[in-house]
Amino acid sequence: MLISTLGLTASRIRLAFLGISVTLATVACGSVAVESPPTAPQSMPSSEATTPQSPPKSEATTSQSPPSSKATASDSSSVQRLPGEVSDARAMEHLQALQKIADEHGGNRAAGTPGYDASVEYVVGVLRDAGFKASTPTYDASGEDGEASGPGRNVIAQTRAGDSGHILMIGAHLDSVEDGPGIVDDGSGVATLLEIATQLGADPSVQNMVRFAFFGHEEDDGQGSTGYVEGLSADDRNKIKLYLNVDMVASPNGGYLVQGGEGSDEEEAGPPGSATIGRVLADQLTRTGVPNPEFIEFVGDDEAPFVEAGIPVGGAENGDEEEKTRSQARAWGGQAGEPYDRCFHEACDRLDNVNRDVLNRYLRAIAGTVAHFATSTEELR
């Protein structure tokens, strides 16, 4: 999650209790060949994750996405089962792989480093093994001094099935800061997308095409996502009907926060249609047993270029260095007055910083959101 260049402060989280929310989007892709990636690791021992933080018991149903009256194909029910098919255990295997990559490359996976290149190869390998045609389109990147630092690489993959004129896009940033491995920020988003992509498959029974994006240089002013959107033609941008950003969904003291529709202008709330995405995501979180997910404003992460392009956006994030409130702790568990993530942008953002319970709930809720919009004929723009 980008913070230093965006002027985030304690006021960045403006909370408003809600009952439903969601966000998603889609994008086009170029391609660059990538070497054969490393094999995904075996499942990791449970001792490497922190003790789950569970919200107080509530009457929660299973996390299946509600049938939509606008869903099309009769066999879309298999896609609707996606929230029950994804597994946080498999997501943890991806996090273990990202930790191993960081350990072998100087302790981080920052954009422009060998650790980032190894992360790109790993993600491409997982997607190709799942049947996707993954590409690595490039963009112009620059360093802190504004000097060109050579091309950066994103990873893009999409389903073969679904209407290519109606694309739902979901993204996470693949880079870490230089100070640590970035396992929660944003390895948790990357692992969430990989698990959803592998369970959805490249040829699902969907109405709309689903595109997955793994952006570089998010920690450097969002250069990867900006380069991607700016590199699209007007026609290709118009095909993206929504973008859902996933940034930090496994913090040890995490909250359950949703972006889309909250704020006084489009920069904060997103373009028209964003509130619908937020409501769907919030509803899906509620179905996993989370009471009262809260809306917050967008703060200029990888969704920003999509907002500028007029594409409806939504976001899933559990909070970073801000403190959890008493009311949030009562509703969701965890410690009031303590940061959502004590290891935000620090070397300690490792596997043992992961909250499996928070990861599991977000994973299932995001999967449900993808299933909802992938099988819907609803027009957001």
C-alpha cells in the first residue's frame, strides 16, 4: 500500500457503517515472454501464521454469493460456488513462496529488483499452470529522483470465457517496499487473486470476462497501474466495466473495511457505479460472519488511474498503521488503540504477521464479489 507520497494521515479512514459493498474492474494486456517460473511450494506449517482473530459470534450463513436475477447462463451456479471453493491454506502456500523469494533476494521484493523479477516469474507460472495465458506488459518506470529507471513489468491474465466487451478487472500490487518482504502488503492481495484465479479457471461459465492484474511500482506512486491504464486505447478502457483493488487483507489486528461510494468527490468515492461494487463486497463480508463492515474513502492506490478514466472502482483493505477503534474491536475482535498492522512497511511484514482469519474472510468475500459480477448483466457504466 502506497502511503508516503499520498499524504495519508490518521484522518484517511472515514468510517460509515454500512451493510453492503464491492468493487472490481478490468483491463487490457500486452505481452512479454517470461522464463519458466519456480514451482509453487508445498503447504506451510500452521505455526507460521498468527493466531486467528475472530469477530464475535454472529448468525452467519455460508459465503455463497446470492443468485442474481440478472445472471445469465444456467450453469453459472458453478461460479457462484466459488466462495466456498477457495482456500486460505492454498493462499498461504503462495505467501510462503513470496517469503522464500524475498529471503533469497536481499529481504524484499521491491520493483526493479531481482526479488520483484522472481515474483513476476512465480505469478506467471501459477497462472499458466491454471490454464491462463499470462502476459507481462511493460511501462516506463522512474526512481525517486524522477530519473528513468528502465521498464517495469505488470502481470495480466484473463479468462477465455465471457464477453470481452464487458470486463470485470481485479488487481493487487506485486511489489514490496525495500525495507521488507511485503507479505501482508501486498502479498496477501496477490495470494488472494492467485487462489481465486486458479479455482475459477480460464474457461468458467461467466457472462463477463474476468481479468486479473498484478501491478508493479505501486509503492512508487502507482507507476505500474498508471502505465497500464494510460497505455490502453479509449476503446479498451471502455470495455472495463469495473475494477476491484485488493490491498492488505491479512493484517494481525486488521479491520473489515470496504471502499466504493464513500466520500465527497470521485477521487474519494469513485465514479458512478462504485457504490454498487462496495455494497456487494460488504454484503459478501457479512456472509462470512463479519458484522457491520465499514466504508472508507479511496486514498490514491492502484485504483486511482481507473478513477481518472471514469471506470467504477471498489476496494478491499483491512487498514495499515492507523489504530483500531473501540467500536471496531467490539464488533470484529482484536485490540483497540493498536495499529491494524504493526509491521506496515517494516522488515517484520513476514509470514508470522499474517492473520489467517482475516485472510480467510476477505478471500471468500472477494471470491463472492467476483462471482457476482462475472455472472451479472448489470450495467455499472
